[in-house]
Amino acid sequence: MISQDTETLSKSAQRVQDAIKSAGCEFRVLELPGSTRTAEESAHTIGCELGQIVKSLIFKGKESGKPVLLLVSGSNRVKEKIVAKHLGEKLVKADAEFTREVTGFAIGGIPPIGHLSNPITYIDEDLLQYETIWAAAGTPHAVFSLPAAKLEPLTQGTVIAVKA
């Protein structure tokens, strides 16, 4: 893995590093030369299984308009009806503008923490089968690893099944 001094992080990646530190954790954000914009690119660049990648997907409640963050295993597709049952309303995929407005990050680099607002957060139960998982850290080239068991306390998310 690439060794990096956190003094050299981009502004968005540093924001994520600061959120990690504020949460009392020691995980380190790394900016990599390869792209981590998609789960597939991330797994290839990092050299891990696709399922170990945390996809941070922003939706919104259809009626309430509240932001909903789904932290999904890279190998899974979300069944929106299943998540909607937990939420109590239908989900609508958020557009790029809404995503940036509520998270402060562009699609392709959305981390599980450090957002401008506090979205309702659901965690894919399949992520918990891995010892280590990898999440985006604010840019399409920044990531951090963490023990899967730390994702729930770090995000205050609720663990659910997201696929049928």
C-alpha cells in the first residue's frame, strides 16, 4: 500500500480525515494514483475483493425529501423496496446537485462520514462478513480502510439487508 503523509491530502480528503479523527478513530485516508470512482475501479486499484468496497449511495425520501445514505457492499445492488420498508416511504435516487448539497462531496468520492447534513444511514449487512472494508474519502482517488465492525458505530447507521 502507498505510504502518505496526511499533510498532503486534498481539501475534500482532509475533510474526511478530520471527520475520522473527530470520531476518535485512527483510520488513515490515502490518495491513490488509480481511480476509485466506482466499486470495480476501487477493488482493482486497492487490490481487494469487490464486496469489501463500501458504495456510499445517496437517495431521498420520496415524500419527506430527507437524505438517505446507503452504505452498500460493492458486489450488491440495492433493492429500493426493501430499504423503503425500513424508511417508511419510497426512495428516490438523488441527483448530483442534491448529493453535493447534503454531503458536500461529488458523486464518485462520497465517504460514509463527514457530510454537511446528517442523513438517515443504512448499512448493508453483507459488509459485516469482511474483516476489513474500504470506503471513499472525498475524491475519486481517496480511500480509507477500516474494520467492518467499526462502520456501524462510526456512522450511527442501522444494519439491514439491502438485497432480496
